Amino acid sequence: MSNVKNYTEQGGEKTIIGGSLDIVEGGKLLFNGAEAKPAVSQADSTAADVASLVTDFNALLAKLKTAGLMNAE
């Protein structure tokens, strides 16, 4: 057993991050070749009815898709 927090298992199939992963300027996080970025902030919902809540929720989904954190259909 190692005392290293971040390591790649033998064979390279799995990387363990037990500490921090710091992606510095110029670095990218890719999922299937698409860059993942932090999502734009979504304001807390103040919806008073279901239709307004659906609108707020769909806005959140759109932001997650734009950021590459959710696959677009």
C-alpha cells in the first residue's frame, strides 16, 4: 500500500485522485473528446407554479449541456 494520494494503477486503466486535481491555464478536462467546463451559475428558483419551475429547470439543463457536463441529445 502506498501513501500517495494521486496515482495511476498498474496498467494505466484507472487513476485515483485522493488529493486535488488542479487543471492550470491551458489545461482541459475532456469527456469523449468534448471539453467540460464549469457551468454558468443558475439562480435559485423562486417559481410559484409548476410551469415556472419547469422553465427554471430547463435553463439549468441547458447550462449543464453547454458546459459539457451533460450530453446533449
